[in-house]
Amino acid sequence: MSEAIATISKIETYIRRFKDATFTDEYNCKLRRLFPWQGKVNTHRPITEFGCIWVVVEPQKDVDRHSHDEEEAFIVISGEAVLEIDGELTTINHGDIIYIPRFCEHQLRNISTTVPFVMLDVYWDMGGKSDASI
């Protein structure tokens, strides 16, 4: 039995429980930065950087319009939002995956009056160069 408890204790060091989550207010939305995981997983590398963020956009909120030198992929978990990339608009929903090239100005607007828009934001930088073929 004590061996099983030791195994459970070790496995728990690899898990970040949602019930313990803390969010910050950035870009006019709520962010839970998943990776890098301070004190556990360093995703900064000499050639590339990788990160992942749990994003919640409250109903009727606009994420601040911005651009940056990382590429991004949005993975929509729930809700519906209007996405703007370099002045073009479209609607995104549950299950959609969106690629944002480096330096493209982008913004989200949660169009629901009651339901939060939730997505994962995965970002990376290939030594300051985009690997996009679009």
C-alpha cells in the first residue's frame, strides 16, 4: 500500500489541478499560463521558445488588439467569438484551430451575452523566424 501512495505522490507532481488554478488579467481577458511551468518545466530553449495559455474571454468582451514576434495556434474549447486578423473578420467556434503568423495584428470578441469563450493559446518562436508556409 505504501508503494502505491508513493506512486500517487510522484504522479501528482506532474499534474496542475484546475481547482488550484489562478488567472491573471491580461489583454482584457483571463489567462492561466500553463507552460512554461515555473519551477517544473522550462520551455525556453536556445533555438526556440514554446508556451501554452488557457484563455477565458468573458461575454461581450474584446481582447486587446495586438501583435508579437511569436507564432500562435488557438484551439477553441467552447463558446463563439469573432476573430480579426489583419483587418479580416470571421467567426470561430468549438473545435476550430487557428494559426496566427508572427507580427499579424489580431483581436477576439466574445459575441455571447452569457457564455465565456474558452481556448488554448499555443505559441512558439523559431529563433526569431517564422516557419509559416502560408
